[in-house]
Amino acid sequence: MQQIPISLLTLVAGILITLFSIWFGQNHGLLPEQASVQAPLVDGFFNIMVTIATALFVVVEGTIVIFLWKFRYRKGDEGDGLPIEGNLPLEVFWTAIPSIIVICLGIYSVDVFARMGGLDVHNHTSSHVAQVAQTTLVSSPLDASKTENKSLIGIGAASDRPNKPVDLTVDVTGMQFAWIFNYPDSGVTAGELHVPVGAEVQLNLSAKDVIHSFWVPQFRLKQDAIPGVPTQLRFVATKVGTYPIICTELCGGYHGSMRSQVIVHTLDEFESWLEQNRVAQQKPEQVVAVTPAELSSHSQKM
């Protein structure tokens, strides 16, 4: 019986492994639902990594299983194995291929990061200080050197909308062990993040004590909140719903309980929520003033 050539078996095995890896890379079910514009970019990169990892896993583990069977101990075989010392082509191959894969993934990851707005120029000068610097630049150059130059770190405007102004700005403060969300344009403060679907939202992150990390798995976005260092995070939610907010930076004994949620509304629902909270939080407290004389008189009657 004529044996099938090794080269043909290798070709068929390579095709089957490739097809299986591509299928599994697109159907692994390891990620939660997508709920932001940025999520498909991250998922595309993750799916490629899963595809490559699956192929490598099948090849390596499959080779181990085949060799365990082919070179298993047989009864009566007391001989030594062949004295093989190195194989230059094989060593070049298994060094070059992983290197190429890592370089390509690195380039792809930078491209994804750039399209999400991670490479935006975040250096800016506060408008008030900038105006002062402009008016005093000629008369006092030293005053201009006092301008406050802040460097924002994080995810900014995506590459397809670099000049689009944000629709909603929220100041987010992390503290042990809670998130506080302040809407500066309306004066509303909440323990949950509320945003309208389809709106460009910018979170200005800060921390009062230690480093925290703001993460919404369904948005595929994560950004540290660092004491004394302003960071930002921009996103566009695409699905109405409620999603968890998790701190992923060990920040103390109750780190595991530092959770909140982001609630994505329709535009009308968000405007209604914002108005209700604006009215509730601006309602003056009712104070009842009682004079000592009235209090004494009332006590005597009792």
C-alpha cells in the first residue's frame, strides 16, 4: 500500500488548521456584547489574536500528541534516541514567524489605538490663563512662562471625527471606594453615569486618593484615574441599556466593591432624567426657625 506523501499531509493539515482557526476566531464567544462605536475596533483586533493563538495552540499541542504516539516506548526497545543536535533552518523558522506575527500585531494595535483617538494631541492651555499670557507677553515675558500647561492622557476624538465637539461632558471622580459623576453644564451630581445613545461623550477623570481604573467591558474602554494627573475618555454608546462600571486598579481593601453602572438612554429619556435631577438638586431646603421664646411657651403648655 502506497503511503501518502508527508508534504501532502502537511498541506492538508495546514489548510484544516487555518480554516478551523479562522472559524473559532470569529465564533469564540469570549467577549460581552458591543455597546460603543469603539467596541468593533477592539473586537477585530482581539479576534485576530484569538485566530493566531488557536492556530499556534493546535500546531504545538497536536505535534506533541503525534510525537508522544509515534515515539512512545515499545516493549523490548532499550536503545537510545537519535543524537540530533540543532537544526538551523527550523530554528530560523520558529524565530522568524513569531517575530513577524508580533511586529504585525504591534502595528495593528497602534492603528486601532489611533482610530480610537489614543494618539490625539492632548496638550492644552486653559483659556483664561492663555488670555492672560497673550495680553502680558510683550510687557512681561516672564508672566507668560507661568501659563498652566496641562497634558491630558487617554482616548480622545476618533480619527474619523477629529474636530467634532463633544455632545456631553462629565467630570468623573474616583475615590475609595466609589465613582462620582458631575455634569458641569447642568450642575447635576450622581452616583451613576447617565448618557444618551449616539452622543459623543467625554469623561474627565480624576482621583482623590489613589490610582483607580474606569472600565466598561461592553464599551471595550478602560482608562486610569490618577491623582494630580488629568485623564480623559471619549466614547459613543450605540445601544440603550445598563452596563457595569468596574474599577480594575487595586485601590484598597474594598476594591472589589468599587462598582457603578452606566445607563444609556434615548435622547428624550436622558433629557427627562437630567431635568428631573436638576430640579431635585436645586430645590432649596426648607428650614423651620423657632425662637427660644416660642419654644419655652410651647413647652409650658405641654
